[in-house]
Amino acid sequence: MIYIKELLRKSTEEFPLLSPGELHVWNVSTNITPARLVEYKNTLSKKELTKVHLFDFEQARDSWVVSQGALRMLLSGYLGIPPKLVKTGRRRKGKPYSIDDPGLYFNMSNSGKFVTIAFSRDSELGIDIEQIRPLPDLDEMIIRNFTSREIRFINGKSGERTTRFFRFWTIKESYLKAIGEGMRLSPDNLEFAIEKDRIRQLAVNGIFEQENWNFREFSTSPDYVGTLTYGRENTVIKQLDFI
């Protein structure tokens, strides 16, 4: 485990080395004390601090502070510079990147009480997590976002219907984040299959890039599902806790 205070005071503990062929997935809890929240907030840039007051709900605001603060701290660890000096930018379609080291790829997702941040030195990547929870408009969401083949799988076991929905959702969302697109698609644009817990890409149409991507499902907690989309085969994926 990597502790926030140790990172902020530049502890002599060695930060995990991110080598080619590895992918680090950091699990960050948003269920923290007020004092710990202040530690995250103190790493933010002036521009980021101005956004804090734009949130109407405390939970959403605190989750955003944790996600941005944790990202700065982790980038600080990989880059060897103080969190306050970390510089990030956004590409043409809004995907964030490291200005200090464009060869350090990262992507972030949050849901419920967790933020996950993934890092790679091989290629662009996408990550998405979702807390499994009831959705009042589940039927409409399934019809609107999935192909007939995917719908048959989602509806195949009534007791797993909600979980299967979120599994497919994170697959598509992580893929679109990897290629730099938002969740803007019709069902015919993108199709996947889950076969014996292996994800297979069946179709990509229209504006979406046709490249070879790898997919890995993961979980931060029993009631969460997540998917990683990444470029290099045989990547070693390490899950780490940041507290």
C-alpha cells in the first residue's frame, strides 16, 4: 500500500516502478475522513480549485476532489515531481494526458465509493468501473445501448441481468475511452461477446477505430464490475491500493 502522507513528504519508500509490459490499476476509496479530504484538496491547482465550488452536491464534489488529488499524487510518484507541479492537458476529444511525460498513459473512472486510475507505458488505455445497483430504466438502457446478440446474453439469466448489463457497459465505455471517444454510439456501431469470461470484439462500424485491443475484467469490491482496455498482449496487470 502507498500512503498519502508518505508520498507528500517524499518518503524514502520506493514508488512502484511501472515497466513496459505492465499495467497498474490503483484503487482509491472516496470514503475518507475530512482531514484526508483536505490532503487531497491541497494538491490541486488553482484552476482545479475554482471548479470545486461548481458542484451542487457534497458527495459529487468530494469524489471529484479525491479523484483529481489522487491522480496528481500518483503522477507525482511516477514522474518524481511534487503533486502541485504535475501538469496535465486534454487532447482534441477531451482525453487527459501527462504534459510532463506524454509516454505515461493513464485513464480514470469512478463509481460509488471508489475511484480507479490505470497507468501504462505501452499505449493508450481505457478503464471503467460501475457499482452494481438497481436502475429504474434498465429495460430502456439495454435496448438503447446494446445489439440484439448482446441483449440475448444480458437477458439470458434473470438473476444476473443487472450485473451482465453493467459488465457490458464497462466493456464498451472502457473501449471508447481507450480510443478517445465518449459514450456516443448506436447499438450497430459496436458489438462485443463474453465467452467463458473472455471478452471478444465482434464488430466496429462507422467512426470507430479498427485496431487490436485487449480486454480484462476486474473488480474493486464484490458489488463492483470493471473493464480495462489496453493495447499490448500478455500485459501484467497489478492492482494496488492507494490510501
